[in-house]
Amino acid sequence: MSERRLRVLGTSSRVPTRDRNHSGHFLAWDEAGLLLDPGEGTQRQMGLFRVSASRVSHILLSHFHGDHCLGLPGVLQRIALEMPGKRVEIVYPGEQEHVLANLLDCTLHHADVELVRRSVRGDQADMDLGFATLRAAALDHGVTCYGYRLQEPDKVNLLPERLAEFGVSGPLARRLKEEGKVEVHGREVVLGDVGVRRPGQSFAYVTDTRKCEVALKLAENSSLLLCEATYLHEHADLAQQYAHMTAVQAGELAAEAGAGALLLTHFSPRHNDTDDFAREAGAVFPGAQAARDGDEVDIPRPARPFD
Ligand SMILES: [Zn+2]
């Protein structure tokens, strides 16, 4: 199974609407499955949109407002039912450890999931998930709230004809990959002579926050930026007041960060139609899309090789 694809489970902020569930996104990344911010009703959405609970290997919580975590108990209990003993890593703001404890202990149930807690504290933390690195960085939301960036390591592809040309083969080629240079018959050969570097894929998740430097850093050159756009431009004052972003600001963030693609989410329930969000962001970042519950979006391949 090799796929890197985002399934949109819910796109509403604060309360669900008739057409939009509370927050929730599922990122399939090869064998791993990362569930982002399971708001209320996420278990139901997973069923509707065919995301098996047994696929969840990681859960990332940005913060502990209800629209981002009320679905956690249900999802964990579903995982325990479908795959007893399954290992699931959960990443969350450690400052509110007690809220997580409450969520995990809010019903009578058999807690048959091996839950590995990776609490995040301070301004920034980097974690090695094995298949990629995960960065958490504190956003600007009034309460502790982390944005995330998943980053695949850069790859080097060695070109057989160039290897032959430079007389590099077998163990020498391996060493070249590891050390960046080797000597062949008195001549130094560097990676750039015989291969191309390709940046790894990356995914940035920025919610709930004002537009800020930290968000910009997380989104920098990301293959896909999943970004909140709670308000339209006409409510820019509310965005500032409640520590959220407008669609225009999300577009600006993506443009300034050089993101490969922008998917908007976390829309205020006051709007039934989200076309205006895509239009406003699209004026700044062409191709911006407003996510709809149930959408599936492939993580784009980075367009630019390093050299
Ligand atoms: Zn929210």
C-alpha cells in the first residue's frame, strides 16, 4: 500500500452544520495513517468516507478545544474494537495533559489500545516517526495550540549512466550516498556529478491561529498546506479578535511560504457555501481549494528538484 492522500472528514469550526462536520482529517502516508484533530462525530465520518479505524497509527491534536478533540474517545474505542491492542501514537499539547486524561477516562470501556503518548511542550519539538519527521510548533491562538509539519527526508537518485561515466560502482556508490563524496582514481566525485537530489514530500497543518511567523515557517515549501480559514475578509476583525485567519490570510500565508498547494478548512458555521473562501484565497494563491467533507486530495510531488 503506497499512497499519500488526505481524506477530509470535517471542515466546520466550533459547531457542525448540516453539511459540515466538526474538524477531522485523515492523512494516509504509505503504511501510516495520521488522524488530525478528531472533532465530535469523527467516528461516523470515518464510516461514511471509508476510513477504517484500524488504519489509524497516529493521532495529532492541535489543541483541546472541543471541535478538535471531542471525537477522540469514540475513535479510540472503535480502534480497540476493530483491532484490540493496536499501537497508536498520540501527539498533543502536554500543558493540558489533564484534558487528555479526562477524554480517555470519560466512559466505562475496555481501553484496549496501546496508546503511546508523545506530549509536546514549549515552542517547538521535532519527532522522528520512523517514516518521516514531525515538527510541532506553537501557534498564536490564545490557548496552547500546535501546528504540525510532516517531512519526508530528501532523496538522492543516482543515475546509472553518470555512475558508469565516473567509474563509481558497488560499495563506492553506497559510500557516495552516505558521505556525499568519494575518490575514484585520484579524482573526487561528488553527489551532484552522478545524481539528482529530490526534496521529500511534506505536509503542513496549520489551525487554529492568527497568521504568524511560526505558521509561515511550518508551511515553507510544503507540498500541501492544510490551513484554517475560519472567516471571510469581511470579518477580518473577528479573525483577529478570536485568533483565527481569514481566507485571504491563508492565501497570503501559502504564497509567502511557497506552498505547493493550499487546501482551506475550518470554516465558520455562519457560511453555508464555502466557494467564497476559495475565491478570496485564490485571488492571492491561485488554485486554492475549499475542502468539503469527504474530499480526497493527493499530496503533490514537489515540483522543484534541488539541483
Ligand atoms: Zn477550532
